[in-house]
Amino acid sequence: CSCLIQQLAERSYRLSELSETEKENFDTFNANVFPETPITGSSMSQKAYMEQLRSVLWDYQAAYPNNPKKNILFTGKTGLGKTFLLNCLAKSILDKGGTVLKVTSYNLFEHLFRVSLQNSEEDSLILKDMIFSVNVLMIDDLGTETRRNNFTAEELFNILNERYLQQKYTFLSTNLSLSDLREFYSDRVTSRLFDTQNTMIFRFAGQDIRLRPKQ
């Protein structure tokens, strides 16, 4: 059942990073933390863009679980609100009874690598079953994981591909640009990430709000 899957995701593997959703959600979203100066190369301010993006994502969660596009990719530098908006989506989907596993890319691939070193097929199957069974998998900070030859690229492709075949939701955030992602990962990975038939891509730009004076 969905309750058991969620408990396993949060407790058995201690991977799920959902504790912030109680204070980072659509109800606590505050566009006033973003500057009203125009984004470089655009006439729209950072605040207006984030208000628009919140509206798009609000409509997306309202449509869940009947969204035609199952993947979301956030790209942009740090401190622009990517993780906050992942938490917003996570809280909304959890409130609807969906199961969510949110994990940093570093923790996810470290966990997968350790299991592979143990050479335990049973542990590997249990972990991957969890990754594939949750309704929504959120991978935060893609690109921060340790790079081990082709290990990460192959595991990432397998995750994206299997979840695509199962029509499961996968949301990712990264500080890398789209061109950087192409250099970091294989063509097979980027073909899944950039498949606009199944992926909504949002680019974040502007000032790092963590560096702004508290109002």
C-alpha cells in the first residue's frame, strides 16, 4: 500500500529528505524574497518570474496524477529557489496520498555504489524496487555526486528509463546548465532528461537570495 511504501522510503533507507516540507510549501512561498530587478537578458523581474513559475507548478500539482508530462527538470545556480519548489511539489503530492522519495544526487548514488560493492543482489533489488515503486522520485542537486567512470551515468539512465516505462514521475534539480549536463552524462541520459514530450524544463536565473540582506 502507499503508506507502507512511504514509510519504507523514509525509514528503512533514511534517504528521503522531506522534513523541510512543513515549512517549505506553496502556503509559505513568498515571492517578496526575490528582487524586482530584471533578470539579465529579460524584461521580467526575478520576482515576477518566480510568481509565474509558482503558478505553473501549482496548476501542475492540482492536475496530479493526470499530468501528461511526468518529468520536471530545474536548472540554475544555487540560491534561486529550486529546492524550495521541489519541497512545495512534494508536500502537495504527499497531501494527496502519493508516495515521494526526495534525495540528493550525492546520497542516492553513494547508496547505490555501496550496495554494488557489497555484491548483494538482494539488497540491490530491494533498493531499486523502492526507487522504482514510489510515485514521485525527486533527485536534488544532480551533478554533485562522486563521478565513478560510467557508474553514475548508467545508474541514472536505468532509473530514468525504468520510471519512464512505468509512467512514474521523476523531478530533478541541478546547478548545471543544459550544456554542462551533456558533458557530464551520456547521450542516453540527456535524451531522457531533455525529452520535451515527457519533461518540463525550467531555467532559474537571477540573484542568489541567500546572499540578500534579510528584510
